[in-house]
Amino acid sequence: MAPVLISALEADYILKGIDDNLRADGRGRLDYREVILETGLITQAHGSARCRLGEGTDVLVGVKVDIGTVDIDGTEEEVATVKAKRGRVVCNVECSPIASQQFAGRGADDINNELTQMMSRVLNGPQGGLNLEKLCIIPGKACWIVYIDALVLDYAGNIVDTMFMTTRAALFNTQVPKAIIHDLGDGEVEFDLSEDVEEWERIEGWEHVPISVTLNKIGSRHIVDATPLEELTTEAKLHVMVNRNGKICGIQKSGSGSIEHSLLSEMVQVHIFVI
Amino acid sequence: MVDRRRIQGPEVSVAPIIIKSADKRTCLKDEHSRRRDGRNLEDICPIFLKTGLISQANGSAFIEIRRTKIACGVYGPRQTKIPSFSGKGNLNVEIKFAPFSCQKRRQPYRDAQEKDLSQLVIEALVPSIRLDLLPKSTIDIYITVLENDGTASCLAAAITCASVAVADAGIEMLDLVPASSASYIGGEIYMDSDLAEEQHETGYLILSYMPSLKEVTHILQSGDVDLALTTQAFEQCTDACSKIYSVMINSLLLPIRDTQ
Amino acid sequence: MVKNSLAFEAETFRKIQPQEYLRRFIQGNIRPDGRSLSQFRPTTVNQSCITTTNGSSMVRIGNTTVVCGIKAEVATPKFNSPLEGYLVPNIDLSPICSPKFKPGPPGELAQVLSENLNNLLKSASVLDLTSLCIKEGIAVWVLYIDLVCVNYDGNIYDASVIGMITALTNVKLPEATFEESSGLVKATEELSVTLKLQRIPYSVTVALFDGQHLLVDPTEVEESITSEQITIVFDEVGQLCSIWKVGGLPSSPEHLKQCMNIARERYKQISMIVKSSI
């Protein structure tokens, strides 16, 4: 079980180590731990992946696609027509209480909600990568809804990065059934789902799904892929989402500290080096 | 389940679909790159900021930027309800959008977006407040959005307004926290964009910044953006924050000048 | 010299003996905020202040501030009244307006107020609901009347009624048509249709202190000390719409008569204020 409190001495030890570019587990400031990524573990889901980071953090993501109705009301016609031709992504992140003490009880709701919102924000916008228009079956009527469920099974720091990595892998693994559209005339349209697994397709644009790099500010320096003890020493975190073209798809600060103006620019630059 | 604590309308209701006349396609800027309200791309809007409007609260502020109207009340520091010892004070923020504040009617109960925005405001304000001086206490900040003219600028306004309200409550702070926002539309940066501009944006940046300490308390960016553009937007938001900062200071000094 | 142990600050006196504190003031024919017993607080009305609504208003009575916004949506009418639309009034006393209120679902006071506003709309038939019809039996307008209290300093009901009625008078709906082919209701972009109210009621609240003193337009402090309050609602031709009395003790018919006279006078005042706000 990961600790939730840290002694002043321990914090000082970590701080000094980071100043010397040598962390407790022998890594430098910008070194990641070993990543083990598996895909296709859950047979019931349309796509799934599990990622283990170092000795601890373990995230399982399942993707399920389902047919839903298009949500068109309330907007101007111009926007409504664009929306009518799109599918959507629904995210849910849950941190298992067995992973860490901080996920037990009511505190977990806030963390779950924050992570869920962060993920939907990134995946639903134009920066999400997925071609939402390809998820449309009949414009204005039916579309695919991609449900992404992330489960944090074990915690040893750096959940956000692991979560995005796993999600990208799970979306790569996802196969969507092919919808065969029948035109009944009079503008009436119906569709069937293909039973043939061979015809199932990947969601277009999965390769543009961004991943995240979390920078932890400790003292006047920053590190990537922090362990739980390092996270406790962290004053502020900066999550930077990047896609494969090196474009920034999102920046978000979390934690209770603040970041110096100059350091922030430097931190944003660092992500490219890390990737 | 029927909620008996509220007056219930019909089970389902929808907003009607508005027929938009085709020739009135919104043009976000003219040939002199002036926006629809005459601003340049990098200009922010005038701000109306006033403290002390809620007589029952320890501190309060009201902000109006374009059509965005936000009221904020601060209660506390008061005793933490849950009897657990904490050496640091607790900050609690609740943002509520009035049901009529947006284009589409919002449900009266708290939704996931409001919870998320509340969390963002906490993260933006915590670095500025001396919570270490307030053990066992809670500061409650309640924010009501009466009208929303662009979500990103609305969140920035909420942070600015809340920070002034905290100062108005006489709570010790390191610095005020002004916040500003920018939209990325067609590879250009539109500062402090309104609702119509926001519908065309491909991303946004919200920055809250403590000018005297030169520290960023919060940053949130979304969208597919080049590093160079982000850096530029970041600089512009920092400048905007410094301008907002002087408005905040004035609003706090005004009641004192009046009494003198 | 021996210091008189009974002499303390006025603020302390107010906290430990609120009843006696108010009584002393009343004996001097004045109230803690400097008003006379029959004086109302300054009232301001600001109409159509929120553009995301179909109709809105902001009312301030002294410190009490209420914002009312009306949003129109489309729904199917009830089976037994295919022509009638819906009016759905709700008030939100959020924790921003006073430390008395807790976050979460509406508390007792908010429920009572919403119910009363609803009853007023129904029993006084303020609006002919059939005027909200778009297509008989298929589509009608629903007007969600949401009131948000920003600052709570007593007499919230009067402020809410003024807010609700003025917001209703400035409601502007789009011209809506039911499109047979698509089964959708389409509306024009410009808002041109206004509503005609059948009656324009305004309410007046008077608190009764010690069973004999009438305090008009009570503040939050006065409300919490006095046990009885009488609310009288009149319409524009001086017809009574409702009387609502809270509190256990009986009040004499004379008091009621006095209240009626106060309410009639106040009605003129309010309609002047509302008129000048347009």
C-alpha cells in the first residue's frame, strides 16, 4: 500500500537527490520506469489494454462500443447539423480503493471525477484524434458511442500517464462491428450489424490519440514518472498531452502549489525531449 | 425518480431547433482583423468588478465581463464540520450555474462539469491563500454563474472574482490571482473570446497567475496546438493577467477610498 | 468606581437578547436599520438583464437580491389538457446568499416558497396556459421560471413575486411551428412573441412583533425574531389574490385590515418602480 504521509527528512532526501539528478531508484530526472503493455485481455469488450508501470501502477482499460441516438437538441441549426453526423466518446475512470488509501471513501469521488473529466476533455475535442464522424451510422439518428472505462488497479505513482497510454492501446485494440445500411426508399433508412468478425474495423484516427507526460515540480526542478513518495514531495504537477505529430493536445496543472513563470515554459518544452 | 422537493414540469422537454437564416453566417473578424465587438484579437474586454454585494457573507464580489455575470460569496474561515485534525485550513469551492445561465437550460442539481470546474478553481486559488495559518478551519467559496458568455472566459472570470472575494473577506493571501483565457481559432489566438467565437474554436488556454510572485497557479489547455502558438498564447495571457490585476486592486481599494 | 457589569456593547446585547433588543428599538418607533415601522426598504427592478433567457429580471429589496430567468422549451401537453402549456417556478436558496443555507437539494424554506409561487400562478391564473400552445395535443411551450437568490436579507417572497411577474411580462418567445414531416418543432431566430398576463399580482409581507407592532418588509434579523408574518397578494384592480399567514399566534382582524391597507399602498409603489424600470 502506498504511503499518504511523508516525513520532512524523507522529503529532503528526495529533494537533494533530484538536485543531483539521481533518484532513489537510480533513475535520472527524465527517466521513465519500465512499461509493460498488453492488449486484448477482456474477451467481452470490443477492445482492452492493461499497462503496468515499474513495479506498481496498474491500469486496465476496457472499450465498449454501443449504438446510441444522436443528441441534437438545443443548438443552432448550423451546429446541430455538424453534431448530427458525429458519434461520441464517454469516459469513466475509477480508482480502486484497494490500490491506495487515498482512493478509499469519499475522497475517491473527487479524484475519479477529475480524471474522468480530464480524459473526456482530451478525447472529445478535435485534439482527441478519433474521427468522430466515422462513428456516425445514420446522420441525425444513430451513431456509435465509444465507452471507455479505465480502472486503476494498483497505484505506484503517475496514474495519468499510465491511463492515457493504456487508453491509446485499448483504442488501437478496439474493433467496431460494421454497420450495413439499407435504403428503404422515402428517405427511410435502416441498418444491420455485420456478424462477420473479419469485417470489423478499427476506429479511424486511433494513431492520433494523444498520450500524456506528467511533470512533477519538486524544489526548483521537475521530474517525470514520479513514485508515490516523490508525488508527496511534489508541489505542483503539470500534465502535458501530446500526439504523434508533436502537437500539444492539452495542458493541465494539478496539485496545490504554483509554478514559476519561467519554469513553466521550460517544462512544456521538456515534453518533446521525453517523447 | 420524481424529486418532490422541486416543482416538476413535464417529463421530457427540449429546446426547439432554431432556423438560422443562411446569409447570416457569423464572421469572426473583418478585413482589419477587428472582432465583431470592435476589439483586436489580443484585446481583452472591459471588466466590471465590485466587492461587498452579499451582505450576509464574510467577503463577496461580483464580476461582469461582456455578458458573463458571476457572483461569489466567501464564508469563513469557520470551523471544519468533520472533526478531524488538520494542520492546514481547508478550501471548499462550489460553482453553480444558474439553470438559465447557458444557451441550453441546465438541470438545477450539481453535474459533473460543475464539480470539475470547482476542482479547477480550488487548484488555482490554493497556492495564493495562507491556509497554513488556519488550522482546523474551512473557507467556503460559493460561486453562482448568472450568465455564461463563453465557458473558458467564464472560468477565468470565476477565478478572478473568487480571489477578490477572498481578499474582501480579510483572509491572508500571498497575492491576488487574476485569470485570463484565450481561444485558438484557425491558427490565431483570440483573447477572452465570447460564446460565438468559442463555438468555432479548436482549443483554449486558461491561465491564472500571481503577478507579484511571477508564479502560475493554474494552467489548462485543450486543443491541437503547436508549441510556438502555445508559448505565444501563454505570454499574451500573462500580460492580460497583469491588466486584470490592476482592476482587482482598484475594486478592493474603492470602498476604502469612499469612506475616507 | 465600580464598573456596571450590565453595560455591554449593543452588538453583544443583540446576540444574547435579540427579542429585547428589537423591543427597545420598537419602543422608540424605529427599527435597527433606521427605518420607521411602516417604511419599506429601497426597491429596484432591472428588467431583461440576462440575454441567455427568454425573460429575466433582477429585484433588490434593500440587501435582498433575487435574479429570475425564464427559459422556454418544448414538450408534449398533458393528455387531458391538450392546449395548455406549463409554468414551472422554482427558487434556489443556494449557500451563497446566507450562511443559513446548506449546499444540496432545496431545503424546507425553498420548497415552501416554490410551492407558494406555483400556487399563486395557478390560483390567480396569471397566465392563460392555452397561449403557450404550439400544436394542439402535440407541442406546447414549457416556461421554466428559475429564481436564484444571490443575497438573503429577509422578505424573499415579495422579491420573488416581483421578479417572477416582471420576468414573465418581458418574456419573448420565437415563432414556433410544428413541422409535420420531420416531427420536430422549429423556431425562428428572432424572438417576437410576447405573453399577455391576465393579472399582475404583487405581494406585501408584514411581520407582527409582540402581537401588536406591524413591521413592514422585515429584514432577515427581524424575520428570525418575530414569530408571525402575513403576506398579502393583490392584483392591479385591487382584487385579493392570496393571503398567507405564518406563525402560531392569532392576529386580530384590525391588524389584518391594516395590513390590507398597507398592501394596497405598496402595490402602487411597486407598479411605479416596475414601470420606471422598462
